[in-house]
Amino acid sequence: MPGRGGAAPGLPALTVRLPARGLLLRALAAVLLAAVTLLLYLGIGRFVESGAELLPPLDASGSGGWQRSGQVLANGPGGAALRNADPAGAATLSALLPVPPDARFLRLSAEIRMADVAGGRQLWESGRLILLSRDAPGGDWHYDWPHTVIRDTGTLPWQTVGRAFLVPAGGEVRVAAQLLRATGSLWVRNLSLRRADERHWFPPARQLLIALWVVGMAWILWPLARPVGQVLRGRRPTWRQAGRLAVLALVLAIAAAVLVPPAGKQAFRDLADAGWSLARDWTGHAAPPAGDGAAPASCGPVEDGAADGVAGRRPLQPGSPGTAGAAPAPDGRTDFVAPQQFRWLVADKLGHFAGFALLAFLSLATVPRDGDRRRWLLPILALPGFAALTEVWQVMATTRGASLADVAIDCAGLLAGALAWLGMRLLLWRLRPPPRRAA
């Protein structure tokens, strides 16, 4: 006689039941909130342009006009063509402008076309249109803020692109069309920079959405927080309950790292760099002198990643266009930023990978082994979804940017953590003592 569910006695059931209703409701709530967030920030017109045109005519040059580097030619009224045949060279068209009084956002738009653009390994080695900002004249550019309107390679037909950017009050912005260490041709026309104001309904809608996210995530994470009550009552949690608390703490830590503004991340980096320098001084390992393994005297910009990027510029190789004067840094300076900026970029991506690898390992280790296969669906479905949610949250931050590359790195970390857990299980299974035979 087949057992319950149609399986023969002594054999495991081959069917997997659907997850519990609570799990489905939590997943549906997260998907719905993510969809509303993307619709509100990306789908509905958030900004309305106002004020006069801020960019000078393309035929204006010199102070208050356009600066050209490399092969930049006029291309009809209101248009320009950038061409570069040297893989180590560049062609740039840029203008430096003050931020208008009381302006919080500026919107840069243009029509752009590319032909046979071949870039390098770095994201910024491409054809692109950007808007950089800084707090005051002579200050450091906010490379860690979103600043890319379009960045691409290959051949593209004429298309209209545009994006609004947060700008510091009383600061400066630099608008630039660039072929940086990328060969090919780039055409741009109808460049426009105007003040952008949020629609009157957007701020209250944003506050409501933030409140819904706080309440929704508290409800979604509540099953992980249940052991907290037992701890508060003085009872010792089981190791699985302690593991769930560790998973909850790690989820909250990842969320905090995702939402921290670039200024907070930079403050942490400055503190860590200061501690590193102090440790080197104590141990007698001084920094190498100039000319002995030092970085070259010019830097190219590090892209914001689509994301999330890291402030600073990565050193170019000696003899690069920056040192030759053909393609200076976007701010026109030739000084370099220390190599620790690139080190922080690598550390940031490694942090993504390691954090999600540990999250996958702990989540799988705390799943009860009571024969209910539905329990395994929770980490399998929830962890990749959480990786995607961390990027959706960054859409809501004006000084952060979402990146599909970060989602891929997070999912690679999840896979590594799952493989580590599986390897540990197989090792423990092989090391367990053989069962004793009956006498």
C-alpha cells in the first residue's frame, strides 16, 4: 500500500509542498514594496525642470565656456564630435559651472551617438556623459556620488538621455562628454543643464514609502527575532536559535552598510587609513619614497560603479594621456590620489562577497532538519531576493546608486557560502564514527 502522498512505505516523498502562507505573504510584501520603489523613483516623473539654461553655447570657449582636449570638432549647430584613435589617449569636452543658488538638483540631458567605441578594462574607459560636483571651488570632486548619464561602448544610434543629480549648495559642477582611453567616435548635441525640482507630491510619498519599508522589514524579519524574548527572560537559546540571531544581526549590518551615506563611508576609510599609517610607523615600515614604487603623477577617474563606487581616482600608467597632458583628470589637475582609493574599491567588493557568503553559510546551518523540505526554500529564495533588495534601497538614496554588478557579486558570495556549508556537511558525514554492529 502506498503511504501518504503516494510514496511507498520506507521511501521519501518525491513531492515538495508549497511554502507556508506566512512565507508567501512576506515574499509578496517585499516584491510589492520593491516594485513601488522602482516605480516611484524611476518610472514616474519625479522632477520638473525650471529656470534658464545653464550651459554656455558650444562655440564658447575659455573661462566660463567649454574646454576641449584631444580631437573635438564642431558638428552642426549645437553639436560636437569627439574622435580618438589612440587606446592610451582621450578626447574630452567639458564645462565648469557654479551651482545656482537654492538649487538642490540639476538635470543634464543630451542627444548622443557612438560609433565603434572600444574601451578598456576599467568602467570609465569608455564613451560617456557625466556631471561631477564638488562642495567648493578647488575642492575634491564627488566621484562617490552618482554622476553618469550614460556610459557605453560599441555603436549606438542617436538617442536622448538625461538624469537628475544631487548637487551641493554653493558648489561647482563639471559637465563632460568623454572618450577616456577609448577609441572610436562620439557625437553629442542639444546639451542642456537646468535646475530640477521635485514634484510637490514626491516628498510625502517618499516618507510614506520609507515608513512602509521599516514596518514591512520588521514583519519580514520577525521570525528571526523570536529568540530575543527567550534571551531577555534569562533562558539560554539553543544553538539554532543563536544562529538565527546571528543571521538577523548580519542582515541588519548589511542593511546599515548599504544605506550609510558616502560621507560616512569616507569617514570610516579615513579612520582606517590613519590607523594603518600609525601601525606602519610603530612597526618601522615607512611608505616608499617618491620615485621608488610610488604612483605615477596623474590619475584617471574611478567610475561610481554603477553603483556604489569609491571616491578617488586610480593612478594611470607612466606615459599615459594624463602625464602627457592630452587627457587631464576631469578637474584639470595633474596631482594624484593615493593608491589606497583603489584598495578601498577592491575591499568594498570583497566585503559584498564575504558578507553574503557568511549569510548563506549561517542561514543554511540553522535550517531545522525535521524532514520538512519547505524549510529549505526560505534561504534558497530569500537570500538572492535580499541581495536584490539591497540595491533597490540604494535607488532611494540620492548619493548612492544601484548596480547589477553588485547583485552578481552578492549572489556569487551566496553560492560560495552554500558550497562551504555543503563541504562542511560532507566532511562531518565522512568523519562521523561508523554505527556499531549488534552483537
